[in-house]
Amino acid sequence: MMKLRSKRFRRSSSKLSSKEPPPVERSCSGNMEIRWELRPGGMLVQKRVESSGSESSGEVMITVRVSTVAKWHDIPIESTSTFGELKTLLALVTGLEPGEQRLLFKGKEREDSEHLHMVGVKDKDKVLLLEDPAIKERKKLHGNHISSSQQIGNHPFRTISV
């Protein structure tokens, strides 16, 4: 039977203030390294592993599943894009103008200026697309106005083709 030594994670002010490289620890098998970094807020976290140069610049392509009432669309987009840019892409697919769209992620409507990665949108996450009810009502009223203009008095007229 092999006895494992427990790992203790401690922070001391002397270690955080020094300009030494982050500590490295090895797992039980001895082949995995864990690097630590100090975030601007003072939090000590595990350093992210960057496998390619494009990830470090934040240009990771993700696929967002956008669901409407009737169907869904898989939209490839950069993770650092905004919801406004996503609305522009959806306008090409759905035919709804960006001003007519409301995007909901995790139950909250998102502003056009919010970035996908800052809100927590990851690859294959679902975003709900709804048509703005105010715009929908205006379209309905505009449509009723056109149909009411085709009436003479109280009697609607109809075109007869022979």
C-alpha cells in the first residue's frame, strides 16, 4: 500500500510580493506540472494552459446554438465578440433586423455591448432569440392599418380576377 502525502496550498505575503516565477508542483505520477499566477485582484489561481498562439490573443472560434421559437441555428463566432455582432450574424440567417432581436443567455437579456466570453458563453452554449414585442406589436398595427385602408365604408372590397 502506498501512502500519499497531502498537498497544502498556502499563500504568504513574502511569496506573493517577490518577483520569483510561479511555483511548480508535480502530481503523484510526476509528469504533470501546475503553474500558478497572481491575478490583478490579488487572487492566486492556476495558470491557464495555452496550446496555440491564437488562444493567447483571444481569437478562439466557438459555436453558439441560437434557438428561436420554431428552430435553432449553430453560429460560429469568435469568443471575444459582442452580442451586437452576434445579432448582425443572426440578421443574415433569420431575416430579423438587429434592432428587432432580443438575445437571452442564462435567463437574462444581454446588451449589444456585452462580450460573449465575459458573460460566460462557451462552445456549444445555447442562446435564446426572441423578437422584440414592441416591434412585433408595431408590425401588427401597421398590418391592420393596411388591411383597414382596403375597406370602403364598412364594407371591404375584394378584387375579382376572371
